[in-house]
Amino acid sequence: MLQGRTLWELLEQRVDATPDALMAVDEDMRTLTFAEYWAESERAAAGLAAHGVGAGTVVSWQLPTWIESLVLVAALSRLDAIQNPMLPIYREREVGFITKQAGAELLVVPSVWRNFDFEAMATALAEQHGGMRVLVADRALPQGDPASLPPLPEARDADDQGIRWLFYTSGTTADPKGAQHTDASIAAVAYGMCQRMAVHEGDRNALVFPFTHIGGITWLFSSLQSGCSNILMEGFHPEETPEVLARENVTLAGSGTVFHQAYLAYQRRQPQPAFPDVRGFPGGGAPKPPALVAEMREVFDAPVLSGYGLTEAPILTMADMSDTDDELALTEGKPMPGVELKFVTIDGEVAAPGEEGEIRAKAPQVMKGYLDSSLDAAAFDEEGYFRTGDLGRLDERGNVIITGRLKDVIIRKGENVSAKEVEDLLYLHPAIADVAVIGLPDPASGERVCAVVQLAEGADEVTFEGMIEHLKSEGLMNQKLPEQLEIVELLPRNPSGKVLKHVLREQYAD
């Protein structure tokens, strides 16, 4: 396991160690060795430098999980730029807010992907903000002569590194929040993850979720540290993705409940083992049914290795290959190396062993604060622990069990949906007088979004289709749209006027 201080230093160490080893292969069977990855990244860095990118330049980018996306990350690291990866599902509302707050000087997008015109969106936003340029990159990046590159930036130790990553999370508020990370904070979580899963050079990891997610960047660091290769798909498909993973002989098949259910369905259609050498199914971001963990073990003879974390503090806990089946099914594993957890009761007292409390963390992978520093006071307690907003407890073996959330957030397919954001937009509908958006358990997605609506007096009934049309017209992205609509005469509230969402969850959970 290599331990370079920065992504670029790690890359150079990996090229020295295993230059001809496979680094990446995609669904079209395009391949890249570590040495080729380094060379491509140097040429792209020179090309980006010609576009004005240099040390400290903020570059927002929104590309699918392409080989070129991996190259872009390394190229920007070579130039010591500040990177702001954004999920491809983000649209004008999110991208506009993020690029403005981040002070992006360059926005990198595909022209059109999955029937959405990213170029038109980016161009319109650049015209609005001013000072931001747009680079369209359709599986191709600018090229230049590496000899023209500036000297390598000095690699600094963890405590002396500047911010190099801006990852945004919707959290519990309508506006996204920008979590600031360094190379060291990402490298720390990647190193710990590799230890828990015993990742090695022969592993072939499924990188089939959005690479712009902090988990995607973490796997890039892990690949450079361990020498494992990555199987890429530009977007997950429940039928096509397992076929590619089978073709490429996957050994670590992530990365969450929805993915694992697709792998099970694929295997049931096959006469022979689809993933004969698979040894683990990494996951996280959504609740995992214990029955699914047991079925994965039975069908594939390999464990589901789940972890718990947030964009602000990725993978605070993770299962280990040696954990028992009960631990794997019922917990989120033990704290990662260097992670200190504190559980605080609703009354503000440190929880007793085994008692439920809000999970608070100190760890090398905890962010260095929000880009909007006014949010930091609420994010950290007086002892410097990050407030996760999640409830949990430790079992007798030191595993973390998640029991609930303080934050009013719905986690669907591993992504956060802000109930407040959806509610605020539904309040704009002329026929809606009151609304509560809640998350309901769903076996396929973890949670589904349900809108409970109280109609305005004398208003016509709101249909499900009408609600969706209204939300789309207000700019809400598809992944946040409710799947369920319930109409009530009156929303339940407590004496202070707060909607009793737990009552609604109980009422509509079935």
C-alpha cells in the first residue's frame, strides 16, 4: 500500500511500482495502464494549462463515469487546481448555485448526455455569472506538450495542505452545502477502506456509480494506493452492468442495495456463477435489508461490506472481511483507523455504552469546514466533533448501528433528498395550502419520497401527474421527485405548530 501525500505523488509512486498494470477498463473495452494514465494526464494538464488553469483555479466539472473523467482529475491535480466534481443529475438550479458559490472559473461538461443538453445549460449559466468559461469534453480533453507544464507543486504533509476538493451535498437545507476536503482527507479514508477490504493489486473493482461522488474519488485514491484496477460504466444499468462486470471478472462489486439487488437478479438468470472470483460487495448510502445480506452470501459466497459516512465525513465506519454474518447484516462496521466517535443524547449528554445518541466524529477524513463558513458553528460542537445529525449506538463488539436521523433528509438510492426543498416548491402550487414531505421505507431504493398535501379551500384536487409537472416546471431534478402523493384534510401538528412527521410515516409506511 502506497502512501503518497497528494493524488499526483501517489500516481507517480504507482507508476514506479506497477507501470504496466491495468488501471481501468470501460464497457467498450477501452483500457488504460497506470503508465498510460500518467501520460494521458500530463498531456491533458498541459492542454488545460493553455485554457488558463493553474494553481488555485477553481474548476467545476460534471462528467459521467468515463476514463476521461479519471484523467481530468489527475490533470487538475498536476496543475494544483481546486476541483469541484458535481453529479450529472444536477441541473440549472444546483449547478448555478454551486458554481457561483464556489467561484468556478471553468465548467467542464459533456455536450449532450442521456438526452440532456449540458452544453446549453453551462453556456446559459456562464452568461449569467460572468467570468466563468465552459469547456465541452465528450470523451476527449484538451491536449498539450507536457514540457510546457509548470514545475510540480510541493507535496505537503496532511496538516499543511490547502483545500483541493469541493464536494456539495444537499443535506437538510434547500441550498447545497460545499464540504472542503484536502488530498490528505480523501487519502485517509481510501487507505482505511483498503485495509478493511484487504484490497490488493489483483482486485478488479466495479466503479459503476457516479465518479463525481466523493466515493468515486475515494476509489481513485484506493486504486493508486493498492494497485487494483477499475471496471467503469458511464451509468449503471441493471442488466448491462452485471454483464460487463462478469466479462471483466469483478472481485469487488459495489456499491449499495440497489446494485446488489441487480446482481442477484442477473445471477438468477445465469446457469453458471456470473462473478466466480467476487470476494466482496462494498456498499453504503442506503439502508440494507438483513435478508439481502444473507441472500448475497448464499448466492455468491461473499459478504456485503457496508460502511457509514457523509460527504462531510466519508466512511467513518466500515465492515471488515473477518466480521461475522450477524455483524455484516445488522451493523455498519467498526470505526475506521483514526476515527473518534462520540454519541450524544437528545438532552446533550454523552450516551452510555449501548445507548442511542447523535453520532459525532473527529477523524482525518472529516472536512475542513464548509465553503460557507457561517455553517460551521452548527456543524461542529464545542469539542470540535462533527455533528452528523444521525442517530446510532455501539454494540458490544464496537460496531455502529444506525437507528435514525436527526436531519430531515430522505436517502433514496444513496443520494440525499431535502424534504424542505421539495416542500418549498410544493408550497408554490396555488392549490396546495399545506404540505409535508416524508421518506417511507422502500425495498428497492431504501426510501421513497412521499408528499402529504392539504388542499387550499375550494381548490380542485391535485393529481400525482399535476404535482410532478409543477415540480419539474420549478426546476426540481428528476431524482428528487416524489413517488407517492397523499391528500389529507389536515396535517397533524403539535401544540407549537410543528408537523408530526412520525405520525405520517406510521400512517403511510405500509
